[in-house]
Amino acid sequence: MKPNGPIPESLETGVLRLTANARLGLFLFAIYCLVYFGFVLVNAFAPRWMSDTTWAGLNLAVLWGMGLIVLAFGLSLIYGLLCRSETDAKSPGDSSPSA
């Protein structure tokens, strides 16, 4: 069934927001994949580097692995902050009408 008339502005805005959120999510995922791909390449082709002690007696494999975990958490925080909708950003006590 085809809708009659123009698309409501709120629906159009919501679709644009979803598209932008998806694009941002893919960009952040690509960043994580590049870092992880580097980790895999070093493990595959230069495994001796991973056994080098670098900081606080930890080898590079442990530090890089922990860095991947921290990076994933940081990227998820960035995504969550940048993708909040205007209604999510309002304080709970705000009683102003929302449209």
C-alpha cells in the first residue's frame, strides 16, 4: 500500500539520522579493523616482535591486545555520544513539549 501525500518531516529526519549513524558506525568499525588487521599481520609475519618486552615487563602482544580492548571501548563511547538523538540529550526533568 502506497502512502498518500508527502513524507512527514519527522520521518525524513529520522531516516537521515539513521543513515548518518550507520555511516559513522561503519567508519569507526573500519578504524578498529585496521588496527586489528595490523595485530594479525604482525603475529603472522613477525611473531618475534610480539615477544619483545616493551613496558612494565609486558610483552607487545599483551599490550596490543589490551589496547584493542581499550580502543573498542573508546570507539563505542564515541559512537554512543555522537549518535544520541535530541530527545536522549534532554534532561529527565525537562517538561517542554517535544514537537
